[in-house]
Amino acid sequence: MTQTQAVTLSIDGAAIHTLQTGTPGNPPIVLLHGKAFQAETWRELGTLEHLAAQDLFVVALDLPGFGKSPAADILPAKILNGVIDTMGLTSPVLVGPSMGGRIAMEFTLDHPEKIRALVLIGAVGVQENQARLTSLPADTLIVWGEHDQISDPNNSNTLHQAINGSTLKIINGAKHACYLEQPDSWHQALTDFIAGLG
């Protein structure tokens, strides 16, 4: 079992709590969280251990005001950018569910040179960014619950049609937090996607 370490980073004066696992220097993956969750959610779900077993270096972070990161008046995108730069993460895969999906999507649109690939799970903010969606990378995995009651499942089709080469995975019978409801389906979709990146 790969050991997970809690590491606090100082980003523009904000204390950002992270969970890190895997081997530094291996291909990085950064995990954001939804509005009701935190970095610890990924450890409880087994996603940290699952990714570390694939020879990845995994960083899950608590945005300011969530989990163990104190509130700070800094935009999430600036925090994310600071984590990537401070840790020297080169072209990470960026994963975001729900609220974290919007942050990941908008960050990738604004900083395409920094992100290797994108994973969006029931992301909110799809319609608000519709005019720019074609600029998202072909290496995008779109995961949605069939019965998502927060972000309309039609948003998954909007993304899939806009992003040429994207991969769409609908988790049957699942609601908004589909990755929590059916972790095996989530982990399999993520494994297949990352393996396909080469």
C-alpha cells in the first residue's frame, strides 16, 4: 500500500492542505473536490491509492474554506495555478467533480498549456462556458450520472459534442455524485482513460 502524506502548501499567503501519494516525478494527477466534499473524500473512496498503483503522483487539495484549508479571499484558479507551480507539476491530468469540475474546466480553458488532460464529473458551469468548450483538449474524460439532479445529464452530451475526441462515460442508475455511488465504475473509467493517454 502506498503511503499518503498530508502536506500544507503556502499559496499567496493561503495555507492549502493537500494529500499526496505515489512517487514524485511520476506523471502527476491533481484532484479537486465538489462543494460538499474535500481532499479526504478521495482517500476514503480509494481513488488516491488506485491512482498511485498506476505509477502516478497524486495530489488532492482542499480549496480555501473546505476540508483543512482555512478560508482565504483568493480565487480557486489562482490557488490551483499556485499548487501546480509551487510543486513543479508538469502537465498534470486535472480531475474535477461538480463545483471542482467548473474550476477545472475554466482553468484548462484559461491555461491550456499547463494541463495534459481533463476529467470532468457532473461538472457545473457547462452552459456558461458553452462558447469556449471547443477549446478544451481532445484528451477529456466526461463522467456523468444517468440521473444527475444537479447538473443536467444533457450537459455531458454538450461537452462530448463540443470536444472533438473526448470520451463519455454515463454511469447508469447514478445521481450527481456518481463516482461516490459507483466507485468501481468510476475507477475503471479513469483507469482506461489514463492508460489511453500513453
